[in-house]
Amino acid sequence: MRFFALVAALVSAVAAETFTVIVGGNSTITYNPTSVNATNGDVIQFQFVSKNHTLTQSSFAAPCTPLADGVDSGFQAVATNATTFPVWSFTLTNTSAPLWFYCAQVGHCANDGMVFAVNPTAAKSFEAFQAAALATGTNSTTTNTTASAATSGTSTASTASGSTVASASAAVASQSAVGAATTANGATALASSAIAGLVAVFGVGVGLLL
């Protein structure tokens, strides 16, 4: 009995498939492919290659609104000159109904139709889902410029955000240096003025004595 259970488990593991979806390829606001047909145990891997996108679960009825307790990659920011890219994936555990997703970056769903589907049907097609997303108008999701924690998935690789911090620190240091120089110049000018005043007073006193 255990032998057959082991065989079944091995067959299931071998049968599982990994789908790769490119997010933001060629700096576009898209998922490529836009949908996949998968079964339980399959893995969908999202490779974020440009800009700052998410993979956020929603519903067919509300394409650009996050689904409560749905999966969410969080924002995955990619630097312009990046050489490594964030990869986020999740394993399908319930494919009894279609699954719907969108990018939560401002305007990407409602204005650009950046949506994704798992197992769309004839009755609820990807095209209908995307049309519904575009019909929602400007979406109110706020921009997030840094990567955030993922929900119900795994994430690897990272983005280069250190340069931004370094630039900010340099700017603060530069401002401090300018402030210090300004203060020093002010003090020098004040000292010069005081000396000139003393010289003038001394000169008047000498004139009276003569």
C-alpha cells in the first residue's frame, strides 16, 4: 500500500509543471504570457524585469481591487541598470475556478489593463477580465518605490536600492557642508566689522588727544 502511495506521489511530482511569466518585459506594462492553464501542484514563477510592479490577486467582479487573503508579491522594484531581477512564485493548490490577478502600481490595472489570469474560461475570459479592468478608470492604489514583503509565495533575488540611499546621504552631507561654510563666512564678516569699529574709535581718540 505504501509502495503505491509513493508511486502516486512521485508521479504527481514529475507531472507538476513550472510556468514562467515575464513581468514588464522590454519596459512594457504587461505580463507575458497574459494567462496560463495549470493544475494543482503546478508552480507559476514571475520574473520582474523592469519598473516597479506587483502580482496581486483580485476577482473577476473587481479586477483592480485586492482580494482579501489573496496572494500578493508586494512591489518588486527593478533598477534601470539592474543585472539581477526579483523572482516570485507560488504553487497552485485549488484550480477548481479561474484565478485573477493585476498589478497594483498606480494606473497599471485600470489605465493599462495590466492583468493576468489562471485558467480563464469561455464564460469568464481573459479579454473580458481585462476589459472590466480598463472600465474601472483610474485606480487608487498608491505607488510604492521599494520592494515589500510577499504574501503566500516565495521571492528570490533583490534590487539595487543602495545607490538611492547613498545619493540621499551625499545630498544631506553636501547641504551640511554648505551650511557650515555659510556660518563660517558670517562669523568672519562679523569679526572684520568689529575690528574696523575698534580701529575707528581708536583713531577718534588719538585725534582728540592731539
